[in-house]
Amino acid sequence: MNIWKFFDITHKEHIICNPSSLQKFARLVELLRLPPNAKVLELACGKAELLAQIAKRYEVTAVGVDTSPYCIRDAQAKLAERAPHVDITLLEMDGAKYTPDAPESFDLTVCLGASWIFNGHKGTLTALQAMTKPGGLIAVGEPYWLQEPDPEYLQMANMKADMFGTHYENATVGQTLGLKLLYTLVSNQDDWDTYESLQWYASENYALAHADDPDVPELLERVRDQKREYLQYGRATLGWAIYLFRK
């Protein structure tokens, strides 16, 4: 099954494609305090909810990048409705291949929950740092371990223990790169439950409405495996936070 079709189906009910909330996004946007005519970049922008909120509050030009054609489709529709007069360019491409017109040119760079683009949290911060103006802001969303992961959980989730650090380690990685940690927005269990269970809801509804889709058996098997993995281990083991740094 195509990975982006799978993601589109399982995230059909999501406004935000990570375990956060509209309230936390609104708080982040409030804290940005962007200058007039700020330039904003979001890699792995998903359905562009954050860009839409930023465009409503600030005078910006922006670039959103995502490799999923489904996300770009949804982002275009959302921004056409909520920010029709704002200069926002959406690019369907691998975020790792995006190159700005000039280095250190953005007032704000963002990558929420897609650090795999740059081979991890440190690589993501390093890449964004190179695109951000001195004194500009960097916002990243990253998982972290709440406790030592059970080996069975790692096997079920196809993960390794060194994929993520602790919340403290996520914060200090940026500081070792010379960034100033300004704020963290930490997800709670309700944020996680909403993110995970909406996927179960959406996939079961899709299967009911598209019984003739040959991908349905694989869809349901994968989602039901993820459900067991989350309820048995993930809910107590994996956290998530947005980290706001100043360059």
C-alpha cells in the first residue's frame, strides 16, 4: 500500500498531523512575535494548520514543503480558504532536498515530527539553523522516551532505543549547537489518545465505505497492529514536544 495513501486515510479526521492540539498551536503562534514581512519555512507542513494560524496573526511570506501529494492537496484547500491573500508557496518535494534562495534567510523555520528527513533531531536542528536568520526562531517537534522502552515494544514498532532521547536530551541538543531554548510545548496523554485513536476511527470508516478497495485488508492489519502497540506500550513510553529555539 502506498505510504502516502495510508497516511491520508488514517489522518483524514486530523486537523494537526501530530500529537498536539489546536490550543498548543495557538500558544506557539502567540509566542513567535514575528516582525512585519517575516519569512517563514515549514518542512513537512502536512495540512498546513500551523501556516494558516501564522498567516492569520502575522504579516508573512511563507514556504510549506511536504512530500505527500495528499497533504499538499489539503494544504492548498485550507490556505485558499483561510489565507487567500497571503503569499504562501507550497512545494511537493522531499524536505531534505529543499534549498532556500539564500542561506540564513528565514525569520522562522519549522519541522514538526519529521526529523527523519535529516536523520534525527540534531540533524534537523543543524539544517534549520543554516536556513534561519541570526536572531530568528526554530521550532521542532520531536518524540522522546518517557521511560526505557521495552524490547518487545521496539520490535513491534520497528524502532531502536537510540532513535530518540529524553525530553532533557532533546532540549540540550539545541543548546549544544548554540541555540537558546525559549519554550517547550509538551503533549499529554489526551493529545496522544486523540492523535492515535482518530487513526483507528478513520481507517475503520474508510474500510466500511470502500470494501472493494484491495488495500483495505493491509490498511486494517497495519492500523490494528499499531493500536495494540500503542495501548500496550506506546502510551506509557513515548512522549512528544515542540521545542522553540532562538538562533
